[in-house]
Amino acid sequence: KGQYDPVEKLVKDAVQISLQKDMGTDYFADPKGRLLALKNNNGQNSTGWPALDKLLYGGFNRGELQIFAGGSGSGKSLFMQNLSVNWIQAGLNGAYITLELAEGLCAMRIDSMMTNTAQREIFKDIDTVEMKVKMMAKKFNSKFRIKYMPAQSTVNDIRAYLKELQIQEGVRVDFLCIDYLDLLMPVSAKVSPNDLFVKDKYVSEELRNLAKELNVIFVTASQLNRSAVEEIEFDHSHISGGISKINTADNVFGIFTSRNLREKGRYQIQLMKTRSSSGVGQKVELEFDVESLRIRDLAEDSDYQEFKKRAPSIYESIKTTSKLTDEEPNATDAEEPGKISAEVQSAKLKQLLGQIRPKAA
């Protein structure tokens, strides 16, 4: 009939219709159900360190990418191994993929952490360690695998291993630790290992997709660059390979230690990025047992808690006080003002230090 305009409109309207059936979230429909679904689907799990959980509003969510960043020898592997122990003791199944350390060394470190046995004592009393490990297996009823993979493996290699583990052993993991991100290569693009920014961008995105696909608690690690060596405050510029992996990650933690902290048996965690809370820039101090390699919340350190309770009374005892009187000072006081008061305060201080020293030892 020559009525082309209505025909054109009908064609345009037709091509705008899609097969998309999901209309998104109706915000006002069911607020309570929406919040409960978010809480249950995320499957928030405690890290095992209450002080860190508090800043994260409860812990780590499933399907998210957590990165612990530290310099060489800062303890990245130790943190992931301690997290593994925390989650095993919570009854979760997991896998620890190591691209650097041998399986046997990782397992021996976890033996120390699990049984609270010093590293140097492991070989002296193997039978006791074996008995304790087997008791832990029965107590927590968890499955845990440590798997070595060569550097420059890909996310597909990890996916294939986890699938085979599920088929052969019937083990479906609840948490996954990969030690560590910088040693993986991407699947979706051919990238030179020297182009760290692009390589880490693709790897971190693929790891996050894997965490979503498997619905697991996922933790990995990354190096800090040389500019972070003398720093005590970490920011995005200190991450090795650039900001690409930080953009993808849900939570990024900087591991800080120093000679002073090591002498006190402490580690400090700095929150460089977090999507699930407002904790960015805050710090958490954790207790580190050099003998068993166990990292614990300071709330579990009885000596620290005892000190916190006694600290106000100690302060009140040693702080200086002055009293004004109408009496005139005698000749001795006029010649050396404050001498008697200083001697009394010094005696009190020595007495208090004498009480504290045996407790600290």
C-alpha cells in the first residue's frame, strides 16, 4: 500500500525484543527477603580473626577475590596457610594450590599450626604429631588437599584439577587458596610475562570468575614492589604490576612487619581496599607465634588481655600528682624542689616494673 513508515516502526520494535527473561531486582517488593538472600547467597565466613572480621562486617564472602600483598619473605604463604587452618577448624573443605613451595613443606608448616608444635620439634616426635593430626581430622571432619602446580599454570589447569578432585574423591571445596597470583598466566589472551599490568589484569579477572563459578571463599597473594620496602603505610602504588589487580579484587590487604613488630611477635594487616565495608585505611595487629608459625587474633592472647586490664591501674599508679598546701616548704625543699616527690615516684615505678617483669618473662 506504500505505507512504509508504519512498517519501519514495526520492524524496529520487533528487533528490540530480546529473549531476556530476568527483569532484575524489584527494589520495593520484598526488602527483608532481598537482604536475607544476599546474606545467605554470599555465604559470609569468618576469617578466624575476630578483629579483622569486625572491619569486614563479618568476614569473607563466597565468590569474591581476596588478595594479601606483601614483600618477599613478608609471610604471604603463612597467612594463607593460617587461613586454611582456621577454615579447616570451622569444618570446611578446601584446597591449597602452591606454585612456589613444595607440597611437603606446605604440609609440614600446617602440621605445626594445626598441632601447635614448634617446627624444629616436628621430626623429634613424629608419632605424637601424627596422632594429633588424625585426631583433628576426626574432630573437624574436613577434607583438605595441597597441590603443587608449576609456575605459569593457568586458571583452566586449576579448574580441571578441582573437577577431577570432585570426581575421584567426591570432595567439593568450600575454600581455595592459591599461592600466588603473580605466578599464573592468563587463558583469555596471549600476553608477555614481562607485561605485568596486562597479565595481572586478565589473571585476576579469571580468578574472580572462578571464585564466582565455584561459589568458594577465595584467597590469593601478590608481591609488593620495591618502592614499598621502606614504607610503613601501603597504597595502590606499592602493588607489583600496577593497579589492575586491585581494581578487580574485592579486598586487598597489605602485610606489614618490622624488626620491632617481630620482636613483639606481631603482624600488622593494612586494609588497602575493601568493597564490603568501610574499613579502608584501617589496621589490625595479629599475634604471631614464631615457633608454631600460628597467627592468632590478639583477643586470644591471654598475656595481652591481662596487660590491657592492668594498664589503666598501672597508669593511675605512676602518673604524677601535685597537691597545693598552705604550708611553707622547709629549707631542704627550698634548696632542691621536687626532690622528695621524684624519689617517691621513682621508688613506685621500680616496684611496679619489678612486678611486671616476671609476668612478661
